[in-house]
Amino acid sequence: MKGVILAGGLGSRLRPLTEITNKHLLPIYDKPMIYYPIQALVNAGIDDILIVTGGNNAGDFLRLLGNGAEFGLKHVNYTYQTGEGGIADALKLAEHFAGDDKIVVILGDNIIEKNIAHAVRAFDEQESGAKILLKEVHDPERFGVASLDGDKVTKIVEKPKQPESNLAVIGIYMYDSRVFEIARTLKPSERGELEITDVNNAYIERGELTYDVLDGWWTDAGTFESLFRASELVRNGGANLAD
């Protein structure tokens, strides 16, 4: 299984900080943001990683990470996203890297407390399809929200005004190689982007999407408030420490 970290975009919500660097190179307490998704993949047993980056500071990732030896990796792969076409658009750039392998995709600004190894192992044993991770939140209208029927996800609605649950789809996704076929069929949303929610709903329609509920805390770090919160959480409780 291979890992893909999506660390492109322009980070417009964090300007002026992102006028001079990529959002994913900003600090979360005592480490650059990009360290946390890399470590999450490594802790789950994944050592073949692609970083999708973009913007004017893409070369800084190579300067910072090199070949990944600091994380025990033999090599880190890089590719470049032009503009901001959405998560699913960025994911398409990983097709050659993934080949026929399953992939674990993490948004570069997602920070978790605990390890995703259990979910990754479960997906590895899953014959085909996809798996998402959910987390109860107090403001589900900000996220893609999953509706459940027993142990099945029936639909995911992006930023609903009246959420049917408080289970947010966090930025960690697991897919088989057919995800790239699905991504090629997508049409841009009203935001002009290819939405990852549409990818996940396509797997739901096929009856091939499973889920786990994430243990421990989770936050993104894409706004000033969440960037500060992420640093506080890491400072007070660590990150990626347990299975």
C-alpha cells in the first residue's frame, strides 16, 4: 500500500503567512505541518509516499524533506499541482505513482492524535473499494457529513445547512486503484473544483465504501484559529503516539 499527501493549494485563508511559504510548511508547535501526515503514514506501516504540492514554494519541500531519511524512508516522491482544482483534481496526479496498488490519502493540514494503523490494516484486508474515517464534531456544517444506516454509509453531503449527523468525514481516505477512473468522470462543483465527496459518493453507490470512527482528537490547520488549535493540541497531548 502507498501513501499520498495532498499539500498543494495557495493557502489563501492563511495570508499573509502564505505569501512567503506553502501552508504545509508552517509550524505546528515544534515541527513543520507536513511532518505530521508523513509520520501518520509511517506509523501505519507505509513507507512509499508521494507528496502533491504546488504554488511558488514547492521546491522548499525538497529542501526540508530530502529523500525522507529522517522518517526512515528510502525515498519520497514529489509531483506538482497547478492552481487549485480541488482535492480530487490533486489526487489524479497520483495515478502513475499508485499503479495498481491501494492508496492512503491524507490532506496535508490534517493533524491527528493517534495512529491510523488499525484502519489501514482493515482496508488492506478489504477486497476492493474505499474506506473513510469519521469523527464526531460540534460544527458538522463546516465539513462533508456522513449519514449512516447501521454499519453502512448511505450518503455524504458537503457542508450541509441541516446536517443529518455530527459525523464529519476527515481528510484521510483509502482507495483502490479504480479511484482514478472515478476522478476522471467528475464534473466541477459550484466552487469550480473536483470534489472528493463526489468520489466517496461514487463508492457508496457501488456499495463498496466502509468507514471507521477515528479515536483521539483530530483537527485541520487551514485557518488561523485551527492552526493555533492544532499547535495547542500537539503541545498539550502530543500527536501520532498510539495505535
